[in-house]
Amino acid sequence: MAKKSSDVCPHLTFSAWRPRYLQETVYNNLVAVICVNITSAVICIVLNALVVLVVVTKQQLRTVYNILLACLAVTDVLVGLLLQPLTVAAEIKHIFGLGPFCMFDTVLGVVGIGLCLASVGHLMLISVERYISIKFPLRYDDIVTEKRLLTGVVTVWLVSAVGIIAMIFLASINTESDLYSILLVANDLMFIVVIVVYIVIIVFTHTAVFLEAKNHKRRLQTEQLPDEEAKRLKKNHKAAKTLTIILTALFFSYLPVTVLFGSATFLDGLVEPHMLYVLSTWSYTFAFLCSLLNPLIYCWRLEKLRGALFDILHLRRAQDS
């Protein structure tokens, strides 16, 4: 079997680095990417770790909804703890020409795929939980059990693990073999299918939640409801709106990288390879920022969670004053 070149990474498409790309414009962009990722990684780790901490330590916050938000926060912590530092290290290697590049860039790609699948998977679980809560309130406790919650979270991580293993296996094969070409297509298709399944479930459940929430809002405005029922409807409406904001943040954060890779074939002949690399690096960085936005959204929208965070940080007295 022929030895695979350390500089040949077809599985990374135009995200694969070439030493000839290092021009002044590229250098300036890579330095900016490094600065953005270092700054946002620190904030991302701290904020998401605090979210996990308050849900774990505050008994009154351990609802299924909040537990799933905490699980999403764990993936966001890993983005700041692993993905962004790896991105910084990779770009430093590129700037100083510390090759070979393929292995390290592949590790970055593997971690990115795993955490992307985990993030979208947890958002799918949150959407399903909200759907059950708002459509089947009387059967909620029977449907959403601790065992099913654990099964859902474990399944999401297992799917992510399969994506990681597939990428590692692909990277270990000789790039000139026929098997590599077949597995490259199969790996891309598997990733697309999983993401599409997640998105279809999210769109279906969230559309139903959104329509039901609008109906609840109309009932609150036009009907005289018992206090307990009115409180439940208000809570569900607020949770639905919070999920809408989280999904909107995800959509706009992942839009650049989705558009870029969706138009890869078209752009290949129009944009210089080194500029495609710059665009891909910025699009990934923009996607990472979603992990920073999520805890800010939780603190903005969830009053009890925000209060618990203030308690832990000893800011409650300052807030009250």
C-alpha cells in the first residue's frame, strides 16, 4: 500500500491547509481568527459551566427541560474546551509552517463533527420534550421518564461517536485507494442524513409547538382560565419562545458554513483556494459562537436560572440593590 502523504487531506475538502496559502491577507485573517477564538472560548467555558453547575446543584431547577439545556451546555463547554483551542493551535501551526498539517487538522475535523452532531442532537431532544409538554400535558410524566431521558441523551452521544469513528477510519485509509473514494462519499452521506433527520424532527416538533403556543396566547387573552391552567400555559409559551430564540441563534450561526459547503463545487472555480480556506475558517468560528450565545439566552429568558447564577456568583444582593 502506498504511503499517504501528510499534506493530502481530501476528506477536509477546502478546509485542508496548504503552505502556499500563507499570504498577507490570509495571515491577517488567521491572526484575527485566533484572537476571536481565544476570547470567546474563555467566556464560553465559564458561562456554560455555570449553567451546568446551577442545574446540578439546585434541586428546584432539575426539570427535564433544564436538564436537557444543561446537556446542551456540556457540549458547548466542550466546544470552548476542545474545539476552539484546537482551532487556535491549528492556525498557529499554519502561520509558522509547523507541518505536517493533515493529522492535526483531521483531529480538529473529527472533534468538530462529533460536537456538531451532539449539539444538533440535543436541540432535537429539547424540541421533542417541548412538543410532548405542550401537546400532551396530562400524559407528560408518563411519557417523559428518567429512563427515556437518559436513553435519548446516550443515543445522541452514540450517534456522535459513530460519526467520529467513521471520520477516524476514513483518515487512516490510503487516499489513492478506491475504498477511500467510496468511504469518503459514504461518510459525507451519513453525516448529511443524520443532520437532516435531526432537522426534520426539530422543524416538525417546533412548528407544532409554535402553533400551539400561539393558540395558548390567544386563550390567555380571550378566556377566563383557572390560575393553575393560566400559569401552565404562560410557562409553556415562554419556554416555546426561548426555544425559538435558541434555534434562531443556531440557524444564523451555522448558516455561513452551510452555505459555504453547499456551494463548494460552484465556488471552487470562482474563488482562489486560499480565500476558500479563509472563508471556511471564519464560517467555523462563526458557528462556534453559537455555544457562547446559548448560555446568554438561558440567562436572559429563564428567570429562575438567572437568579441561581446570581446566587452562586454572590451577585443577588447587588442585583436587588
